[in-house]
Amino acid sequence: MKSNKTGLENFFNNLLKFGIILGFGYILYIIYQQYFNKNTNNNFFDNNISNNLKKNWIDKYTTYKNKLLQSSHLIRKEINSQENNIDDISPDKALKLAEIYQYGKYGKNISYKKSLNYYQLAEQKGLKGPAFLGLGILYHEGCGDLEPNVDLAIDNYIKALKEGEYQALIKLGDLYAYGIHPSYLPNKIASKEIFELLLTIDCNNSIKNLAQEKLLNMMKESEEVDISMNIGSNIESSDRMGKYLPSDIIFTIKNNF
């Protein structure tokens, strides 16, 4: 009889607990309806405040967008003005126009011919190092209908180097590290030597740090794919007609300092 009573007490105790929880939940529901539900008239956040916040954000976005459009419009207008006055254009602006047509910026179509002309104009006006570097990148990457040209890329990188543009050595190292598929296969030895050479010469610390980073990446890649740094490393080529980039690049570089 005692056990039955205990069981009955447990039942009613549990029922009481459930009722308390249910009641507490109902109270929370009422509070939510009164203060947080947007469909009620007594929102915790007043509708006017919410609308004002939305309006402020919309106004800020609209202002920012208009500034960007205005800025882009002014840049395009400036570009057109510069192109109409080629004789008076500064070398810096010629270099900028070359990059614009190389990558198709500010609504301009990619045009390797215009890019080439502006790089040459910047070089003629005295901005030789950056102009030769830009030409090297143009021939390295290709541009629109212009296919990559290894010989012209290397030639312009060397010319940039003669003008003290050490960024050209970074680009040369990249060219040798990855090649240009499928015509030229990577030459890992030469790439490694180029980056190591950068660590020994008097140049900007940021350039040296970049060279060190690229060397570390090459070592990591060689470990992952088990490529020896003492031989050239092939890339996949369907026709297998690719050839290694010339190994005498270090000799050429040293003779052009």
C-alpha cells in the first residue's frame, strides 16, 4: 500500500512540474506576443525607429553607390581626355592607360595594341623600368588576341632589370617556375637560382621577402610531388612538344646588372 501511494505521489509531482513548465512557457509566449512579435501593435522596437534605420542604411548605400558611379564616370572622362591629348600625356598616365587596356578596366575593352602603344609611349617619355616590366608581363601573360611570347617576355624583363626594376626578377622566376603551356616547360633549377640570386643583391626588402616565400613554396611543392630540384620538372602536355626554358638565364641576368 505504501508503494502504491509513493507511485501516486510521484505521478502527481511530475504532473505538477509539467504544469509549471507549461504555464511558464505560456507566460513567455504572451511576453513575446506583446513585445517582440511584429504583428502586434505593441512592438518592443517602434516601427518608426525601424523604418528610420532602414531608410538611413538605404540612403548610405545610395550615396556610396552614386559616389562610385561618379568616380568611375570621372575616371572614364579623364581617360578619354588623355587619349585626345596624347602629345601632352605624362609617362605615368601613359603607363596607367597601358594597364587599363591590358586588363580591360573602367569599361574599356581589352586591347593589346593600345596597351603595347601606351607602354612604348611611357618608355619613350622616360619611364623605362616600369614600362619594360609592363611589356614583359604583357608578353608573359598574353593579352586578348596576343598569345604569350616567352622570348619577348624575357627580353623585356631583362631590359627592366637593367633599369633597376627588380620586380622583373620575380616575374622571371615565376616564368621559369611554371613555364608557358604547352610551348615551354618549367625549368625549376633556373627558377630556384633566380630567387636565390634575389636574396644576395641589394634590393627592396619586400622583393627579397617575396623571393624567400617563393623559394619556400617551391621546396614545399617539390616535397609534395616528389620532384627533385636538380632536374627540370615536366608539366602535362598532350603533344609533348614543349621544351625547357633556356638554362643560361642566370648568366644573362648577371651580365645585365
